[in-house]
Amino acid sequence: MIDRKFFVPRPARYYRDFLTYLAVFAVSFVWGIGADGPWVLLPWVLAVLSLHRAGLFCHEVVHSKHASLRLFRALYTWTVAVIVMVPPIRFGLPHLAHHRLGVFGTPEDPQYPLVRGNPFAMVMVLVVIPFIVPFTNLLMTITGALGAFRFERALDRWATENFGFSLSSELTAEQQGEVRRHAQVTLVVFVLFVALLPSALPFYYAVMVGGWALITARIPLEHELEALAEASGPRDQMVDSFTIESPLALLIQPIGFRFHTAHHMYPGVPYHNLPALHEELKRSSPDYRNSIISIRTAIRGPKPVRGS
């Protein structure tokens, strides 16, 4: 077992990093909607990168239930989660299932797309889906605001059967209430945005597409994604997760995502403690060291040994 100190979050670090990214996004977005011609590319890049980093804190909100982060969770939920139209619970339910022992890497895993060796699936995930997600998020916001969760389940079955990706998760009555409240606020904000700044809508869509493209580009860098297993155990989460030490990975794997193996072994460890945990595991575990690969190897596809 690792030292419990690794699990202790530093709220000040969360606020500092998150608010910095959020501020850069706000400035670059305002800049972008007023920019003309090719000059719009610079604020677009800044808006995409900063919103992507701020949006990844949803991952932290989902995994950490520490009392000291209660206000931070509310801050994220009513800022960036409104902008991207994804309340944490929408992401959290399938993501926590992805981490669950016995579910990871099996047919029950909702976040293990078989893109490796499947050009069609890879193109869908890396190229097509980023352009579609802003529309599906808006659709889910509308259905959530209306409480049309039965329609959501039917739509989810259709998307899963025809495209291999899930749009929603089964929600309890309490969770439905949470999603509905968030969706109603999000929908009001979106309608006001369109009414007051209609000319900004194309730039907003372009930023969303860029952000989701960075999200999907990360998928092949995290796991093998070649075949589903009948069952999986704790060791599988280690041998079928990749760690990339190169700083180049920070472009699409910021706030600790490069250390994906350490995260899967200890998902409750805050992002700012993952570098130190990585060094500790690298020192103490030969099997862990085998998960450290280059970006090129991650793209090409290493061959972990599962279930042994």
C-alpha cells in the first residue's frame, strides 16, 4: 500500500489551476468573437487549450469526494460544466464503471472503445465524434431539462447499437433531479447566449469541437483497446494502462493524465500528487515500470499481458 499522504488534496492548488484556465478561456473567448480573418486562430487555440484543461477537472470532481473540495465541486458544476453542457454526474457514472474491478476492459465497460486496429472506429472517435458531441450535449441538455429520461434511454440504446458509444447512463430519481436542475440552468444560459450574442455561436462551436478533439485524441494513449476480456482484476488495470513521461504529452494529457497507470491503480489520488506517486511506483514496482512507454509506442499499440 502507498502512503495515505498521496490521497490528500490541496484545495488551493485546485482553485489556482482551475481559475487560471477559466480566466484564460474567458479572455481568449471574448478576444475570439471580436477577431477577424486568420487572427481568430490564436484566440481559438488559447480558448480550446484552456477550456480543455478546465474541463478535465470534471475528472477530479468525479473521483474525489474529499470534504475540502465540496465548494470546488460546486464551482466546477456551475461554471465549466454549464459551458460544455455536461454535469459531472453524466460523465461520472460511466467513468466510475470504467474503473470498477471486474468491469474494466470487459463488455460491461462503457469507456473502452475498440479503436485499435479498427480504422473506421478510430476515424469515428478521433475525427467525427468531436463535431457531433456539441449537438448531442445540447440534445441531452434539452431532454434533461424536460425530464425526458425514458427518451434518453431509448436514444442511448440506439447509439450504442449503431455507433458503439453511449450517450447516457441509468439515473436514479435523485440523480435525475440533479441532472434536470443543471440542464435547466444550462439551457437558460445557452438561450441567453444565443439571443444576446448570436454572432459568437460559430466560434463557440469551433471551440467545443477543438476541445472534444483533444479529449478523444487522448483515448488511444491510455489503454490497449484491441479486444474485450471476459473478466478483469486489479492487475489488468495496471498492465493495460499506459504512462507517458514525455512533456510533449502535456498537450492532450495535462493535469496528471500522463500518469494513467498510477491513476488506475489509485484513482482517488489528486492530479497534483500523481507525479510523486509515479516516481514512488517506478522505484518500487517493476511491473509498473513496464507501463511507461513513449508517445510513439502508445499510438502504435503496445501489447500488455492481461490476466497473468
